Amino acid sequence: MLCVKLVHVVVIDIWEAAGSLESTARDTAIKYLLRFGKKDGKNRKDLLKAIHYIILMLYVHGKEIENETHSGN
């Protein structure tokens, strides 16, 4: 019998581990803001997706501040 352990990986965790979460979140937020009003009209979902990625940027920023505080910089 073959036993396979399934691991749930979230893409955001990969971006964070690669050090690209902030820039990816920024670029994706911009994408949705620029798409608003063009694809499917003034689509509320585009604004909510932009907000989601901006919140991810705030998360990264908060972790950076926390790390600076703990490292004494």
C-alpha cells in the first residue's frame, strides 16, 4: 500500500519564504486597481482583491517593524 502524506502549501507562504511577498502583493494590488472599471465594469470584487493584497503588504510591514524592534535597530 502506498502511503502519501499530503502537505497543504499556500502560495503566500512561498512568496514570503522567497522574500517576494511585499512586491508581489503590491504588484497584484495595482493590477486589480487598474482593472477596476475595465473588466466586468466597476466590479466590487476587484476592489476587494486590491484591499486583500494591501492588507498583505501591511502584514509584511508590521513584521519588518517587529523584527527591527527586537533586533535593536
